[in-house]
Amino acid sequence: MDPDLLGRLIDRHAPALELFARQWCDTAEDVVQEAFVKLAGQHPLPDQPAAWLFRAVRNGAINAATASRRRRRYETQAAAIVAVWFKPDPAPEIEPDQAQAALAALPLEQREVIVAHLWGGLTFQQIAELVGSSSSSIHRRYQAGLATLRTQLGVQVS
Amino acid sequence: MTTPLEPDSTSHGDRTDLEQALGSLRPASRIQRDRILFRAGQQSAAPPQTGRFAVRLWPALAASLALVVLGQGVLLSRRPVKEIEVVYVQVPQPQALAPVAPEVLVQQAPAATRPQPWLDAPGPTASNRLSWQIIRYGLDALPSTPVAALAPTEKPLTAGQSLETNIPNLMNPGDPS
């Protein structure tokens, strides 16, 4: 794989993929890194690398979450990892902490659709193929999630 | 149309204020770009994927054979023991056979083996008597003196007479052979 193309894919999609992986597990950066390394070993390159990356990250994050739950079962003290989902912004329209809290309160089915569409840039059709559902169902989840977020964040939105 | 770097750019203009506000937030990232590029290059220099099959083939084969051996062991230990069953079968006794009178075969000896009547007693002639004596007692029973020499008309020669008779023959060397 061309290193320049891989670098551009990392620059463009790595933050959104990390945010996407955080919806399931705490080791998002490791999952994303493994996904990019797997993509580099693909011959030929997938037709839609972004959709392929989101699928790989989703599978890896679910597996990592399962392993993490199994590991924590035997740990006396689980590390309280509170990851920051968004970078601080000096003049935000929405406070990042508020947005993170509101987003985290959504059901996982709505969260993954909103993250994949808003920050990942995937189409509803691509998300439908990613999660194994129909495009209309994905659109309904997205609208329902936005409605919930608007209710919770309405005062912050100008 | 989507591209690898811009999967979906058609709906950005239709976004609501909430979507634009949320989209303005930049996800925090701890991804190390150089590390990913290094690992990707490291993987490209790794041996081809076909080696994995060979590496996993023998453990899988050994595990499957171990399962087969284990299964056969279980089957062997649980095999029902075949008990020996003795079955007595009534066999009807055969009826006693009537005694059969032995068959006596009388066979007449061939004529050649029958004793010759003339051997029972010596014949009237001297030849008959000599033959009878030889047959009856063997050659050892013959007298040391020939029968012809015992003729009453001739006297036996002494050793000196015999030597004198044969001197001319003994002294004559004869013709060369």
C-alpha cells in the first residue's frame, strides 16, 4: 500500500475512528492502530477504505470490550479511565464535556450511527451495511438520536 | 460520489444547526501516526501469509489424531464383554450295530509256491540227489571232493604225480603274446 495514501487516511479518519471505537472500549487507539495495519496488508485495497476501516474498528472494539470485561472480572481495582472524546475548543458552540455526556447517554445503536455519520462521514447506506440493518432504519436511529441531543443540548446551541 | 478520503460530503450543506455544532467538535486522538506507518511497513516486509497454514497444519493434525485416539480409547473401555455361553446339544446316540461275522477269505496259493514233491525226497539218480542236497542244505553241504573225482574207476593223483605231469608245461615259456 502506498505510504502516502495510508498517511492521508490516518490524518482524515483516525480521530473519528478513535471516537467510534470509544463507544465500545477503552483501548480505542490500539483498535484503530490494528485496523490501519490490517488495511495496509490488504491486497488489493478495498474499494471503500473508510467503510472498511469503520467495519474493522467496530469488530475490533467489540472484541476488545469483551476481553476487557473478562479481564476486569478478575481485577480488584478497575482503572477508572475517563477518556476525553473531543478536543477543547476556545470558542465552542457546544461545550465538549456537555456533548460527550449527552452523547454517552444515548443508546449504543444511536450513538454509533451519529458518530459514523457526523464525524466519520459515512453515508446511511454504508452505515446500514456496517451494522447489518436497512438504510431507513439507520436514518430513523440517527434522527431519534439527534432529537435526544437537541433536547439535552438545546440551550447551548446558538 | 464518495471517495476514500471523503466518504460523504453531499449532506454537509443540508445539516441543521445542531449537526453543524456537533460536527465542529474535533475528536480527541491519541493515535501515533508514525507508529502506524512503521508497523504497516514492518508487516509488508513480513513473510507471506501462506506460512500460517503450514504452521497451524501440524498442531491441528496432531490435535485431531489425539481426539481420535481418545475416542477409540473410550470406545475400547466401554466395549461390552462377550460372555461365553455353553450350549448343550442333545445328539441322538447311534444304534448298536449287529455283529458281523468275519469274512474268511480262502485263497489258493499259486502253484509256483507249492513245494515240489520231488524235493521231499532225493531222486533215484546221483544228479537228483546232488540237486536235492544243494537245495536242502546249501552249497556248503557239498563234499570237498568233486563228484566226478569220486568215480570208482580212477584214483586221485598225488601232489608229486601232479607236479611231474605238469613240469613240461611249466618249463615251456611259450610264444610271446
